[in-house]
Amino acid sequence: MDQLPSKAQILDWIAQNPSLSAKRDIVRAFGIKGSAARIELKRLLREMEAEGALEKRKRTFTPQGALPPVSVLEIVGSDAQGDLFARPLEWAGEGEPPRILFVAKKGDPALAQGERILARLTEVEGEDEGHTHEARLIRRLGGSKPKILGIFRASDDGGRILPIDKGEDKEWRVARDGAAGARDGELVEAEQAGPRRLGLPLARITARLGDPAGPRAVSLIAIHQHGIPDSFPDAVLAEAEAAGPAPMAEREDLRHLPFVTIDPVDARDRDDAVLAEPDPDPQNPGGHILWVAIADVAHYVRPGSALDREARRRGNSTYFPDRVVPMLPDALSGDLCSLHQEVDRPCMAVRMRLSAQGEKLSHRFTRGMMRSRASLNYAQVQKAQDGEPDETTAPLLETIIRPLYEAYAALKQARALRQPLELDLPERRIELSDEGRVLSVAFRDRFDAHRLIEEFMVLANVAAAEELVRLRRPLLFRVHEEPSADKLEALREVAEASGFTLAKGQVLKTAHLNRLLAQAQGTEFDELMNITTLRSMTQAYYHPENFGHFGLALRSYAHFTSPIRRYSDLIVHRALILGHGWGDDGLSAQDIEMLEETAKQISDTERRSMAAERDTTDRYLASWLSDRVGAEFTGRISGVQRFGLFVKLDESGADGLIPIRSVGREFFHFDPESQTLMGSDTGLVLGIGQRVTVRLAEAVPLTGGLMLELLTVEDRGLPAPKRRRGRSAPRKPGREAAKAGKVKRRVLRTRR
């Protein structure tokens, strides 16, 4: 080409070839030859850049305000139709950044709000689309910028954020234009505003959350900190509000059966009802008929609906002492899907025949309509069974409550043969005032009424898994694999140090762990062995393949009994509907295609909720104890790390940290094998399970952190380190601790 292209020609070519916009691509496209022509092209491109017609990014050129064909995007969420949208992170144009639709290909991972991706962009023509570009995934880059939750401290140049996370002690700097109007002392959410350099990192405030000491702030902190969605999109609320009572249609009429619900006294939803009666079949003497009816959530939450997409995104309900973040709007969870007393409710039910020894002989699933006779609570039912019925339970005692306990007695026999893991871990109950202040911290009462419902639900879940395996329909199994060799060895170390044994060299069964727990029962190591055994377990999860449930000692297990609060159960309900041909609201083709992704998603949301609930409990406990700084408590060492000891307090079950630097003036050597710390001068050995007396040195409600001072070990004061003359000797353990085996024997002698 003899002449250079015009500016208009260059702009047209780049618009038509956005992926070929480097200078060398322009040279080839227009046939530019010779160094002089290339120099002139370079001058022309610089001129266009100076005029604002082009924007140079690295070695490529794009029209000013346009997006490069390959861009880094941040997922911003989905709309009412479930379409996923993103925003460009490198927007230099005027006005708001363009709206980008993410178009997923088969096999693409599920993307969550805040994730970053590298994507290829295609411009969309026409304004009716509601977005300017479509994006297709090249690769996943990970999460969004680091989020900070903390207290804002204002200053003339902006301010600082004091993080409230236990493990985060570095402050963040906020520029004046990044404060978003936050006031001094407010709880704020922020994100990193630039690359980390020397000095305090820079943050930009994204949300003001109000007074950190205000009512209900504790759970609000956990909700924001863990990214739990706590408000429903308008489309989701509209779908829930538009729902009405389910028609009978082709459902089986179960309204003549005397179902009852049994829940905690403060239950927010009622998704399961039970009924037991003697089996009239003479071929099954002493046997029982057990019915478990579950709310038919699948009728209201249809595949692909806004309700369905939001429920999948949340995965489960999250429970705090002062509030619930539900999986479904209250119009469903608290009303139409809740099995309230004396109202017709659609249900998925299973009828199970049990032998006198509690063996399940057969089961039958149905989609029906039921009517609960009474909404009862655990304490109320237990009192009736123990001979103290009230006005509600007295008429139900002989016909409804007694048969439930008789069926439970049979199931206990089967449970004893199966030998599921028998952990005994008390559950804390935090009672709050109307203003959100902690009134008391105690351990929940646990009755046979609790165990009765648990055993019925386990059996119904087993029946659901077996039914879907029989029907050869896809489902989500609840999987719990056996402990790893490393965790099992750590458990054995603690057991031996406490004077107990856990056999080696055999295939591990829950019966072996139960024998260990039985050895500790009634001793001072009872709670320790239960906690340590729990910690040795793997985390249960959901998966389309069946790997068994170790803890329950079951081959096949699926969650069927709580579809109001768990998405996994809704998937199982849909699979049953599909398998039996009970309607057009069963498992969809898309549900099946995304089953593995759904399993991963809801396993993650379950862990997220557990972490948020645990953090909230820690903060409430720290608030409860903050008025008792300086008081002494008894407890037991529950964890050992190089930096210190974790102690579980007897009175409240709260966990606190003793920094090892605060224990005497000697150096402590950490032995990870025996999980001990040993003093270099005194030979004092500190290990898991030892009884200690501690003083509460600090309680920080905002972080949930408790700092403790060690006073006594096994009722003995701390030995004073020996004084050394002259040059101090190297800090090494004594000769008796040179070998790990000798350390273990010493630990064993100490604890006995």
C-alpha cells in the first residue's frame, strides 16, 4: 500500500477486528512496508490516542471508551430471569461501565457474585437487549478484592478501619474520597482500593452498617462477613406472594391420619410430621407402622423459577440466636410450606413397616395432602410421656404419643446393632433480651423426644435414598467418609495420653470409636474425648455418587426431611416426583446436568453457614463474659499450637486462648506428634486434656476473642524456672525428652 490508511479506516478496521488490534496487526492488514511508513503509522496512532479516538492498552489499541476483546470481569449477580451479569474492572470510559451478560458453555463452573474471570467479549447490537456485550469464559481468576469488616475511625485525611476479625490486626487506611460518608465509630464494610504496598493498605468503604454495639449487630456482622444473602430479590418475593394453597388434584388423601409435629419451642418453621401405630399384620407381631410426612416444597419452588435460583444460591437457611436467614421467603417457609396445626398442607410422605426389633421391612412413598392434629414441642412431649401431660397432650397421650415412643424403642434396638457414632456433645443455648443483650448462656436440655424425631428422620432419609437407587434416578447423597489415617493417629495419641486405647491394625468401624467413648464416659476426660473424636471426623458433604455415611454406619443416605431449609432435600423430592411420575415439577434436565455443581455449591454454603453461626456464638459468649474480666474459671486444654493453648471453659463452653509467651519466663518447645508444649527449664508439659484454672484477661465482643492467663495445671501451680548463673544455656528440652516416645510416656504419667 502506497499511502497510509485514514484515521476513519483504522477505526473501522479495529471495530471489525477487535482481537487483532496491535500495531503489527494494523501493519499487516493495510500492507504497510518500509521503516518510514511504519514510523509514520506510529505517529498517526499516537495522534489518534492524543485526540481521544483510540486508547492504548499494553500493545493493543481500542476505540476510546470501548472494551478490549479479552477483559477481566467481576460477576455482579443475576437478574430475575437468572441471567448472570458482570462488570469490567478496567473501564476508562465516561459514565457507568457497560452491562455485560455472561453466557455459560456446557462444563463451565458455577460462578458466584464477586468472582473474577478472564472473558472474551462480543459487542451486542441494539438497545433492546439491556446489555452491551456478551462474555464467554476463558478462565476463572478467583474472588473479588479482599473485603474488610471493621470499625471506622475518622480523621482529617479520611480515616482508618480497625478490622473485627480475630486473625486480622492490621488497620486499613481510607482516603477522604473513599469514606462514603461514614461516621466515626460506625461498623463498615470495605474493599481493598489498590495494590498492597509498604505501610497501611488502602481501602474503600462499600457499606455502612451502623452502630456495632446496637441491638442485633452480632448476627449482622456474621452475615456480612461471610457473604450470606439476607434480602430476597423482588422477583423472588413476588413469586412467593403469588402462591396459593395447593389443590388436592391427584394427591393421596392423608387428612384422616393423626399426624403431629414436634419441634423446638421457638421453631420458625415446621417441615416434618410423624405418626406411629401398631402393625395390624399378624405376620409382623409386635411390629409398627411409622409415617413421616414432609412439606411438599417442590410444588411451590419449580425448577428454573426465581424462587428456585435463589434457593440454590443460598443452599440452606442460616440460624442465629436472634434471627434466621431463610432459604425461602416467609410466605412459604412460615406459612404455605409449614405444617401448621389443623390446616391442609401438601406433603411428600413415606409409610414404613418396622419389625418388633426396629428393622425396616418395607416402605412406600406418596404425594399427599395432610392435616396436623397438634403443633407440639420437645419438652411438652417428654413431660407427657413421663406422666405430666398438659391440656394439649393429655388427649393425645395414649393414641399418638405412646405409640411414637414404642416405635422409637424398637428403632433403638436396631440402632444398637448398627452402632452409629455415639457422640455426646451438649448444645449451647444463648438467651437474648428483646434488645439483643445476652441474658443467659446454658446448655440445651436433651430428651428422648429429640432422639425419637432424629431416629425417625434418619430412617426416612435412608428410605428416600434406597427408593431412588431402586428407581435408578439421579439424586444427591449425603456423604460422610471415614477419618484419614493422620486424623485417626492424632485421635489415638490423645486417647493414649488420657489413659484409653483405640485399637490399631483393623478396618475402622464406628463401633471401635464408640468403645473408646464408652471408656471415657463418666470420667474427667468425657467431654475431651467426644470433642477430639468429632474433630477427627471428615466434613460431610453432598455428591451425586454414593460413598456411604461413615458416622451413621449406613450404606445409602440422602437428605429428604427438611426441604424448607435445605436445597439438597428439594432435589431429592424432585427426584421422587420424577421417578414416580407425580407431576411436571420433578427433577428437570437442567437439574440433572448441574447435579455435581449443585452438590459443590450447597456443600460450600453449608460450611459458610456453620462458620457464621460459630462466629456469632463466639461473639455472644465474649459479650456475656466481658463483664467478668479478671474472674477465674476452670476448664480443659482443648488444643495445642506452637503459639499457645486453647482452653474450653466448663461453665459456658466458650473457647479462649492462652498465649504461650504469657506462661512463665521460659521457652516452650512444641511437639506436633504428641500435641504438647514443654518448658525448656522446668520440664513442664502442657497437653490436650489437662485440667486448668485460668483468669479471663480480655473479652472482645466485636471479634469474639477471649484471652486467658494460666494459673494452675491439674490443680498445681506453675513451677518457677531455675535461675541460671553466668551465660544462659541453650534452650533445649531435657535429656528425658530427647525422643518422642519418652515424651509420650511423660505426658501419660502427668495426666494419670
